[in-house]
Amino acid sequence: MTLDSEIESEPTELRSVKQAAYDRFREALFDGRLRPGAFVSQRELVALLGLSIGALRELLPRLQFEGLLLVMPQRGIQITQIDLPMIRQAFQMRMALEREAVINAVRSMPD
């Protein structure tokens, strides 16, 4: 079972709360309130994102799975640092996906 299928099987209200928490995290990351490489505590994230501790704890596995942060016991939570190898990997993944999409489209398109 994937993380997405777990989320899809939840009631709509719970899913929308989880999505709102996820969106708040991404917004804080993109607008610079969370800095790549920074260590933060759960309390700091709760205050910054306006979430309950329970909502944050449910959100952490998804964020870690997506590579947006690392939960380090006894040290805190580290926001993933963006570096050149990570950017290269992202572009390589995108190229692979786009190549497969083009091949699939060509195969299924009428002449």
C-alpha cells in the first residue's frame, strides 16, 4: 500500500486536514520561513505552521518519504538541503518520465 492510497482511503474531512497541513509546510519552505539544512524542533514547526502536535506527527512520515525533511532522533528535524546532486537527480528523473510519456503517447496516438 502506498502513502497516496492510504490518504485516498481516509474520510474526505481528514484528508483535507492532512492536505492543508502539507500545503502549509510547503508554503513555509517555498517562502523561506524554513531554510534548507536547518534543524527545527516539533514545537517550532507547530508554532510556525499553526498545527496541532498530532497533525504534525501525522504529517512527518509523508514529508520524510518525499525527501523534504529528515527526522533525527535526539537532534530534531532537519529540512532537506538542496544541493547540486539533488538537482541533477530531479532532472534525470524528469527526463526519464518525459521520455516514457512521449513513447507512450506515440504508441497510443492514431496515425
